[in-house]
Amino acid sequence: MNASSAMISNDTMIDDFTLFEQSFYLVNGFLGTVFNSVVLFIALRHVDTYDKPRQIIVMNMTFADLMMCLVYMSTRPFLELFPKSICSVYYITIWTCSLCSIANLLWLNVDKFIFIQFPLHYYTMISRGRVLFITVFTWIVLIAISFFVDRFMEVKGGCHDVRVKPYIYLPICILYVVMIMASFTISAIIYFIAKNSRKMEARARLKMFQRLFFLFSSTLWTFVTCLPYRLLFLVNTFCTSCYSYEYFRIVTNTFFSILNVGIVINPLITVVTQRLYRQHLYVYCKKIRNVFTNFVQKEDSFDSSANFTSSTVIHRSSKLIHEFSSFNAICAYQTSIDYWYPVMHSTQNRIAFLSLSFC
């Protein structure tokens, strides 16, 4: 949804894209799809969810961001071409995935809080089965909320022209803000607990902060990129005349762009701050480089072999020509001998006969 057109009216969502906005969506959609796909591939292939059940939450966050990039960003410039029959599925997917990404960030903060506050009882309180139940339950609840909002959505000219009453969409906006604020608050509590813990040595405390770096980075990034736009949207809901001000419109459009970029950066934060993903990505990059290097070497060896073969053929051809010329010369010499030998032999006989006659 284009921010400038979305806030003209509280109950209207109409897209009117410029060339820059189209390029912005397509580039971010492509990059976000690639980045999130790589992270999700590494997680599904190499992560042991029995040993680290919290990684199930990370997978759900990554999958939600992947769907946002694949379904939302990559197709948004062409939304007016979509048939009306898929509009409901389109918007239900967008609302569910955007809510699920933030909800799983909240669960990740809760998981880390239990780990910090009750380290001895963590694995008795948190298990793979419980985490799976919570994530599935979260998806079901958020899909139900999205279906509820869709019941009140009106499709006018197409999927790019839909209307939702503000008091219907308002609970989703409030849910966004509440979950982001709760995640940030829990992260702050975790930070102060870890910092003020006197039972740990300095080295152990440093190692703990390294483990918490992913959580702090993701929460702070979501807080900076998502919360401002959601708050501005709420302000516009209660103050319909605010969007008529130029400054308010510029700020809203800016934070809406940052919101979309944040989805693309999320998988990069996962790779940079978590050693497991970083190491496996390095291994895969090394394998790809080796395959590419071997391919280039094969191409070079093929070219060298072709050049060597052609030069060998030329050398052998010249040698054959030389031998053939020598053979012709020998044949010509032999022919001359065969011709002059009888003549010389008969001449010698005649000279001998004449000498005998004179005698």
C-alpha cells in the first residue's frame, strides 16, 4: 500500500505508483526474497530444533518476511492487473505475515527472558513441542483476525482499490504497536538483568551478551523501522486532517519506505549476529566459488587443448608436406638414374668393343 494514497482517507487504500516506487518495490522484493530464502534454507537444513527450540521462532519470522517480500513487494506494482477473486487472499496473506513477524519477535523476547531469569529451569519450561504449539496457535489466531478484517473489506475498481473502515482496521494497528512496545520493553529488562548480574564473571557476561546480540539487534531494528509508521497511521486515524499537512505527509512516506527496507534487512541481521548461519553461509559461498573456479579452469583447459591440437595439426601437416617433398625429390632422382643407367651402360660397352677392335 502506498502511504501517501492510503492516508488520504481513513477507509481507502488506493495505489498510484511512480517509476521510482515501482523500482523500489521490485528491487526490495527480489533482494528480500533471496536473503530470506537463504536464511530459511540454512535453518531447515542445519538447525537442530530439539537442541535449540527457539530457532523455530526464528524460522517463522524468516518465513513471514519471505512471504511479505514474495507476495507483497514483488507484486505490488502490478496489483491493478490482479483479478478481484484473489484480493481477499492477497490482503489476508499480507496482514497475517506482517503481524506474525512481529508476534514471533515477541515470543523470542519471552524465550530469552525465561532463559536469563530462570536458567536452571529453562529446558523444563521450554521444549520443542511447546514452541511448535505456540507458533501454530499464533498463526491460527492471526489468520482469524485477518479473515475478520477481510469480511469488512470492499473491493472497488480492483485489488489496488479497496476500502476498510477505520474502526475495523484500528485493532490491527493497535496490535502492531502493543507487540512492538512489549518486545522492546522485554529486551530492555533482559539487558538490565544481564548487565547487573553479579553471579557471573566478566568473561561469562561477555559471552551472554554475544548470545543476546541477535535479540537486541532485531528488536531495536523493528522498533526503529516499524513503530514510527504504525504510530503515524494511528495519529491519522484519530486526526483525519493531519495528513493534509506537507510535513506530516513527507514524514509518513519516509517511514513507510523504511518499513519496507526493514523487512529486507532482517535476514542480514540474522546472518551477521548468529554464528550458526554465518558459518554455514561461508561454507556454501566457498563451495559456490570452488564450483565456479573449476568451471573456469575447465573452460581454460578446453581452450588450451584446442589451441594445442590446432598447433599440433599444423606442425604435423608441415612435417608431412616436407616429407612428401623429399619423397618427390627421391622419386625424381631414382627416375633419372633409371633413365640414364642403360644409356651409360650401352656406351661403356661400345667403347670397350672399339678398343678391342683396334687391338
